[in-house]
Amino acid sequence: MKILVVGGGGREHALVWKIAQSNKVSQIFCAPGNAGIASMATCVPIDAGDIDGLLHFALENEIDLTVVGPEDPLTAGIVDRFSEHELKIFGPNKAAAEIEGSKKFCKELMKKYKIPTGDYASFDNPDDAVEYIYNHGAPIVVKANGLAAGKGVIVARTVEEAESAVYTIMKKKAFGEAGDTIIIEEFLDGEEASFLVFTDGDIVIPMVTSQDHKPIFDGDQGPNTGGMGAYSPAPVITDGLFRRIMNDIMIPTVKGMSAEGRKYRGILYAGLMIKEGIPRVLEFNARFGDPETQPILMRLKSDIVPILEACISGHLAKAMVTWDENPSVCVVMASGGYPGKYEKGKIITGLDDAAELEQVMVFHAGTTSNNGQVVTNGGRVLGVTAIDASIPAAIDRCYQAVKLISWPGVQYRTDIGKKALKRL
Ligand code: AMP
Ligand code: GLY
């Protein structure tokens, strides 16, 4: 089979790495890819958002299966477009991807199907939103309705902060049209975890659990990022909680989407807040998580390609999905200044030494090649991922690799996985 992976981050490198292990696969393309992906796939310079360009490429090259990494092409309808041309593509169609593309739709769905989540209200008018904020008090959460590259959520500690978030989103249009509507949501505290499932619209097969680390600094300090590290499994999700999440959240959501005439095929990813053993949904994503995919796929023992095909064809009940018992940990190495302004083009050293370590994969995110050298090309640069017999051993192995790699200004958290240790 010829496969096309859409995207160019750490998640896509992990997907390409896993897909390359399938004996069903003869050739892999990745658009646009990165320097690490280039060692396993043919990178093609088409942006992940250029649906016409991707469609043209897939038709021209007779691609047998396209796997979409990021959310934007999904919510823009890439699956619908490819399907019209009878091209096989993995992911939800436009109507189903709205679960991530519109927070208002997602909240209304959860309310209708009694999926546990925080109270909320939605507004098209900033004055009404501000009045609601003053009536409810802080802390309170302000969210742009549409996609905002992970930046459209403001967890406000004071009403003034929430008010200013409303103005930034609705009046200054910081996220463009994504902020025409806003959601104001009850602040939920607790511990976050990520729960991802494969689904063909009927059958729901859970992946192993994971936990992201969103804030930039150790101890969850500083601004939120795309994710600074992840590990799997997340011991905050006990066996009992796992069953509850499947029965009260994942299965009813997939059923609810079908009942709405938006049959959901692909990955459904719930961002959860867990407090005193009770899970509540912060958001749904219509895709694999980044960086959660890196440790999760390192634990997937089965061939991923038949699983992806079964989600598309509706035969997921027959798919084989088995997992490695050993935990895995991913530490993201980022450019200095990220998630604010950062420089690009720094030469990365130590990649060859890290590659020698066993049970370690260095997944690339923002990297590119320049005169034969690998240089930084984004905020999140690498996702160093290790697997070992226990979480502490996987953490040690991971940081052993991290310490071999460097570039001017590199930053990473030194406490990835620590929350798990408290629960072991
Ligand atoms: P979201 O994109 O909706 O997952 O939000 C991004 C991040 O903001 C989450 O991972 C949480 O850390 C935080 N967040 C979102 N909604 C809430 C909420 N209702 N209460 C507390 N924190 C939240
Ligand atoms: N790890 C957060 C996300 O993929 O949205």
C-alpha cells in the first residue's frame, strides 16, 4: 500500500514510524513532514491545510490510504473531499469533526446526551458575556468557539482577566472568526488526563491512557503550550475509572454523534478533568493528541494500518489491538522563548548519540535540514520517547537521551511523569 500522512509534527513522525513497521505498506509519503520524518518517508512540500494540493497529490500518486494528523484539514472537510474521489482517508468527516471545530456544538452535544462536563453558556455578544462573568465570579474559563491553534482558552483567575479575555477574543478578534462566538465555562479543578479511542462509528476500542503536561515550566507553572511531554499509562485513571469513562463518556458520545446524523469515524480524544474519581470532559478532539501519540504508539504492539482501515470500513470489531504492558514517556524539547517568540535555525547536536540508545525514539516536530545538518524550525522541536519496565525506568531512560541532545536556548521540563510517581 502507498500511504500519505498529513502533517509535520511529532505526532506525525510517530504515525509514520508506526506505519512503516506494517508489512502491508510499500511506500510512505508525508506532507509536509520534517527532518526526522524524511528518514522514514518521502516528504512532499504541501501544507497540511492545502486540501486541493493534497487531493491532487493523492490522485496523481494513487495513494491507497491517507492518514490526517492535525485538526484543521479535518474540520475543513478533507475527508469529505477525498471520499468524493473515492480515496480512502482516515478521520472524521466535516460534520463529525465539528466536535472539535465548534466548542458550542460540543457542549450542546454533551448536554443533550448527558456526558459529564462543566456548566457553560455561549455568547455572540461581548456585553452579555461580561455580565455573565460578573454574575458568576472567578475563577472562570473563557473559550473561543472555533479553532485557535490551542490558544483560544483562557483560564481566568479574576473577573477582570475574564473580561479582558472576552474583549481580546470578541472585539480585537485575536483569533479571527473563531472568536465570533465564545463559551464561558465553569472552572474545573483536578488532574487532567487524555483518553483516546479508535472508532468506526459503532464499535469503540480504547487506547491506553495518557497524560499531557501543558504548562511550559516544571510544576505546571507558566503559560500553556501545545504540550511539553506525556506518558502512558496515566495511573490517575484506575481500572474502575477506565470503565466509567468508556460507559459514561466515550460510548455515549459516539452513539450520540450517530443519532445526530454525524457518524464519527476515526480517533476520538477526550481531554478529561478528574476530581475525586469523577471524570468530566474539558473538550473533545477529532484526532490523535500531540505529544500523547508518541508514548501511546510506542506501546501499540499490533499493526496500526489494519486498525485504521477497519475504522474506515466499519469492521473495527474484527481488528486486533494489543498493547505493550511497559510504560512509555515522552519529553518535549522546545526552542528558547516558546510558547512566545523564538528563533529558528539552531543546529541540533547529539541526535546520533541519542539514536544509539535502546528503547528510545527521538520523534521530530519543528526540525528541518540545512546543509546536511538538522536545525530547529519550530517551537516544539523534538519529542524524545522511551519505553521501559516501569514509569520511573522509562523516565530515566528518556532523560538519559534528552541530556545527549542540545542546541542554543533549548528548554524542556525536568518533571515529566512525576505526577504518576506519586500514585505508584
Ligand atoms: P481545551 O482546549 O478546552 O482542552 O483547554 C485547554 C486547557 O485549558 C485544558 O487542557 C485545561 O488545562 C484548561 N481548561 C479548559 N477548560 C477548563 C475548565 N473548564 N476548567 C479548568 N481548566 C480548563
Ligand atoms: N496534547 C494536546 C492536544 O493534542 O491537543
